[in-house]
Amino acid sequence: MGSDDLTQLTLGVDRDSEVLADVLDENDPAVTRIISTLVPRAQAPGRPVGLCGQRPSDDPASAAFLVHLGTDSISVAPDSFAAVKQHVAAAEERR
């Protein structure tokens, strides 16, 4: 699942709604809490967990958050790959 899809489902907001655009926030605490809960629960029986979407592509703190949780893979937009790779490497060193 992508971070934007998870955000829409969690917040009940359509990303195409101009009326609710200001409510759609991938950094909303509810979204972060769900990711924090889902990653370890999914990994417990040995399943790998990955996340794709715009959030880790645009937000270095998001990539670091996913590394901190032990997320197995992060899929990002091609134009942000090099920067995200650097952010992930730095976060892994701090881990």
C-alpha cells in the first residue's frame, strides 16, 4: 500500500477533494500511529513490510521514521531516489 492510500483510508479524505485538501496530511499522528502499529505486527510472523508513496520521497524524516521501525523496503519516486538513499543510510547509521 502507498502512504497516500493509507492516509486517505485513515483520515477518510479523498485526495482529489479540493474542499478537504488541507486535511489530507501524511504526517497526521493517526497515520504515523497506524504505521508504527502495522510494521511490527506484520513482521512478527516473518512477513517483510514495505511502503511506497510520496511521503518517504519528499520527507527525509519520514524515511528515517521507516528505518527506525525496521521497515524492510521503501519505494520512492525515481527523481528522489538518490536523496532518499542518503537519508536512509544516515538513519541506518544512527539506528
